[in-house]
Amino acid sequence: MKKRTPNSGKSNLSPFKKFIKEKPKRETFSEKPAPRRKPGKKLEEKLKAKKDQKIRETVYGSSDKQIKKPVYDVKKVISVAKKVKEESEEIKPKKTNEVRLNKYISNAGVCSRREADKLIAEGLVKINGEVVTEMGYKVQPNDRVEYDGKLLKKEQYVYVLLNKPRGFITTTKDPLERKTVMQLVQNACEERIYPVGRLDRNTTGLLLFTNDGEFATKVAHPSSNTQKIYRVELDQPLKEEDEMALRDRKFELEDGSPYIDGLSVNEDDRREIGIELHSGKNRIVRRIFEHFGYTVEVLDRTVLAGLTKKDLPRGKWRYLSEQEMISLKYLSGLDKKKKKPAKDKGKKRR
């Protein structure tokens, strides 16, 4: 056998040595990272400016990178809002007891504001002994206003409830000289009252009168949600499918879908129906049933803002009681004052 010589072993390992030499050194993580350099003064100022920036922009949404959302400094916004409010309160004129002359005459029960403008233009109104023809004149609390030689004073508010019969029109004046509801309450008071809302000529029931303009506006406005209940008699029995459509409000009129608060049907005679709603639109009850092909033969308003016809015959009127006025003004929102939320007083730590 031939003996292996060292040269022969070297020649056999030469290719591996070559591979080991050419193989790059492997990176190791045992080495410590190089220490970071402290930023210079200029870089520190830039970083500080970014932190103190009052409005920063943040990009959100990977698909919508162009839209930028501002982040506000809440403390700064609140302080600026307070300053603006204080400045606006200083500029805003304070409320006074001054009243426009035409409104003063109307409140005295002489006539309407439009008619009062004509009286002022004709020089029939005197203030403190002098004729005033200025339309926008404002009456001071201590002024003496005279018309036709009489001293005008603000009227006391009057509230009258009428059980209206058929055949009377709800208006103060009728050019065709038809019967109006004003003829039924002409002896109720000396003050100039007018109807709140309206009832059709052939509709009967409760109608309110007053000379309190603010109260009348509140009660008649849809936002006050004044309750109205009507008794209805149709020309034919109400079908069950039509009753379901009325209850579910699955119908629409030319001016929208009315909101029906309640509906009751007399099962012994399905021609008699009770309906409750808050809407004050013209002929709303009649139009609702006409939409389903019915004709309303009798329509009577039995409840108005909690007031009923108890002890009030048809064609008669009565004054509202003090308790009724309190409840009416509460329902209309005149007596509701905004209360400031009470601050929670935390217990002091000892």
C-alpha cells in the first residue's frame, strides 16, 4: 500500500481552503451599536418648535393620503371663544322697555298694527301732547300716548273659550258679510280679542280667543304640539284595511304625510271615529279621510290643549280659569325657563 504523504493531503484540501477564504464573514449582533450623537442647538430648536406647534397635521387613511386632519389646541380655542363672547356682549345693545308706536296702539286694543300705521300717518296720535307721524317711533315707559283725545293704556290679557256652532266663519272680518265667530264673543269683553287658529265653517267645537299675541303664536305654532281631538262621522263605515293604513301612517297627502297621534273606531258603528293629532294644517282631518274615499259629514273638536267642552253648550263661551291658564302656558312653553345645570361640588380633601 502506498503511504499518504503530506503533500497529497494538502492537494486534496486545497479547494475547500479556497472556498473558506472566499466566503464572506458572517455578521454578528454581539457588537454594541455606535452611541448616538447629541443633537446640536439648531436641531434642538427645530424639535422644540414642532412640539410647541399649536396646530399639527396628521395624515390618515392609506388610500387617502392627500386629506389632512387638523388637531386643535383646545385651551387656546376656549380662551379665544371667551374673548369673542365678551366682546359681542359689549357690542350687543341692552334690552329696553321701549315699544314701537304701532305695537303700543295695537296692545291698547284700538286696532291692528297695520291700521295703527294709518292713524300715525294721518297725525291722529299724540305723544306727550305733540303729534307724531314717524312710523318707527319708540314709546318710552313714561310717555303719554293719546288717540282721539283718550289716553291709551296697555290692555289686560283676556282668554275666552268658545264652543263654535256650524255656519260661522273663523275670521275677524268678512267682505261678503257672512256670519263670523266674532259675533258670538262680541259681548265677552271690551278688549280687542281674536281667534287662535281656525275652524272650518261646517266644523264645530272648541275655539280659543285672546289678545295675548305671544301666547297665541306659541299655541298655534306646530312646535308647541298643541293637542287636538276630533269626533268624526263618515258617510260610510271605515274599512279595516283603511284603519290599519291610518294607524301605520302608510299614506301621504299632497303636502306630506300627517302624523296621527291616536285613532279610535266605534265597533258598533264604524262610521263614528275619534282622531287625535297636533297638526294645524288647513282642513287636515277632512283631507285625511277624503284621501281614502270617505266624506266627513260631522266634524267636532272636543279637546283643545287639554280644554274640554264640559258645561259649555254649543254657541256659548266662558273665561279660562287661572289653573287652566297655568297649564296652557306651561304646555306652550311660555313658563319654561332654561335652568343652568348645577355644578357638582366636590368634597374637599382633608
